[in-house]
Amino acid sequence: MENCIFCKIINGEIPSFTVYEDDDFKAILDLSPATKGHTLVIPKEHSITLLDLSKDRAEKLLEITKKIVNGLKSVLNFSNYNIIQNNGKLAGQTVEHFHLHIIPRYSVEEITLWVPHENDPSVNNSLADEIRNAIK
């Protein structure tokens, strides 16, 4: 895509700190990291959300992500991490090119991902039923 920053990075138009690359994916250090080693895994084929990825790309993504996490862990010596992927503006997606965040965690205080809310078990029971039926 013409104005996509990740497409420009993939095409070499914008420099990046690449930690992994193959024919289908590129992983780079995030320029505004949540923690040291925060890495983005980006498919080279332009897709906007998770649902736009082909089945093959989605399966390969998990294999590559595991490989990258293991590399990060061996260099940075952490055991906890977040894997985050945002779909759409309301979910926090700021670049309309699918990407996955790997965020090493060194202490509890570093970042807060969400604040838990109270919930009603009867509402959850009915919601779970609706979702199960939609997935079938």
C-alpha cells in the first residue's frame, strides 16, 4: 500500500531494527517500545486485520512468534511477556497493516493493559451461549 508505514519498512524505504525476516514476515523492534525488546511481527503481504490474513499466514505467524519470543528471552532474560494484536481503531490499531506485538515483562509496574470491570454471571452465561451458537 502506497502510504502504509509498514509496507514502506518492508520495502526498505524506511529503516528499521530488524530482528527476523523471511519471505513472508518481518519482525522489528518497536520505535516506541512499552518495554525493552518490544517487537512487532509484520506480514509482508498487506492485510489490515487478523481476519484478512490467509490461513497459511496465520499458522506461520504463530510459529515465527514462538521463535522470536525464544530469541528475545535468551537475550533479555525475561520469563513473562504479552502478545497483543489490535484490530480496528477502537481496539487501539494505529497502523492499518496487521501486526502483532511481543512485549517482554520485567516487572508488574511497567504497563497496564486493562482495568478489570465488574460482571454479572447471569449475563455472562447468556452471552457465552450466544457466542457458542454463533461459532458452530
